[in-house]
Amino acid sequence: PAWPVVDYRSRINGIKKEHLDNVQFTLRHAQAFMLALCSNETVIIGHAIHNDLVALKMEHHTNVDSAFLFTVKDEERATPSLKDLAMSVLKKEMPDTHDSVNDARSSLLCMDYYIQNGGVVDPIVRSFPTRGEQRRKRLSSGGSGDVTKQLLVHRIPKVCEAKHLTAMFISHASIKPKSVSEIEFSSDTGKAYLTFSSAAHTELAFGCLAGEAKPDKGGKLQKRVYLRDGEYVQVRKMVS
């Protein structure tokens, strides 16, 4: 990776600082390897591989993605996690820490099952909570699980820290969040949950932000808040 590393994401991939101390294989090496390996007709197979392509900064249009071949029971717009997919289709429990080889093989086996059944497969039942559900559970265990007291800030640049989000609300609304969750980064941006003292404080904090409130795809109102460098974050209400 390019140095310095901002987030090793050890909680997800198990990779720690010491694992990369002597590694000289960079993003450019990975890109060169993939370009040497793939032509326009090479089929890349995986689960939610758009995330991998974004990380590689690679554009490729011949993909088969198990996340989009299977549906989730009672959730029309949702895509299944690989954990749920492997459990439902392969009767296999996936480890908590990601292993890219294991993930790829499991995705391939699930797609083989899909082909063998002519694409006629049952919706996947969630056996494991989503990251959002896990996060809400953690917040709830800390006594702040009431979503009416929370705002989601997403599209956060990597240079931004929790203290900057706090300062943003103090500046715009003179309201200090009670707590700010750990910023979870995916690719170049991240997201965090801010909890306020009450639902009324949350409404006031959101209302004082400059800009027009517009509904997102799920119908929840959000505002675009511009930062000093011209970048912006999205602040979204947790309830419709």
C-alpha cells in the first residue's frame, strides 16, 4: 500500500502493521499483475467484487458477482453477505476474519450451485447480522441505541477525524454530539454515527446544517455539507 497506512483494517482482514513492514508490493504492482493476467474477455468471479475493482482503481466489465445473483428473503433491494450465502448454499460457516482465497473459492462454489439449478434458487435467509445491525447493537449496548438520537455522516474523507465531525456540528448548530462512533472507511471515504443527547437535539443539529434536505434512495433525508477544501460529506437522518 501507499505509505503511510491510515487504516490497516485488521478487524476485517487480520492484517497488522508487522505483516506489511517489509512488503514492497504496491498498488501499482497489483494493477500491473491484473492487467497482465486479464484481457477484456477474462471473466472475474467473486462476491461484491465492485469493492475490489474500486480498491484496484480498475475498470472491468466482464464480471460474475454472486452478490447480485442471489436475493435476500423479504428484502427486495438487499444483497446477501457471503457469510449468509455460504451458510445457506454450502452449509459452510465463514470465519469472522476475511481470507481472500477462501472468499473467492466460496463465491465460485455458490455460483456453480446457481448454474446447476438453472438460476432457480431460493432467497437467502439472513443468519448473521449485517454490519449496520452489529453497529446499532454496539451503540445500543452503550445506552445510545435510539436511532432518533443519531445522525449518519458518510462520504467522510480519510483526513477527517471524529473531532472534526464534532467541530462541524458545534460550528453549524452550537450543539456538541454526545458521542461519535469509529469512522469506518471503505475505499476512499468512510462513515460514522453521531449520537446526541435527545431526539430534539438531533433534529435541531440537522436543521441547522446549511443546504437543502433531500431524500436518499431509502427515503431518509440528508444534506450535503461542504468542507474547507471543497470536499463534502453527507449527513443523513436515521428515521424517515
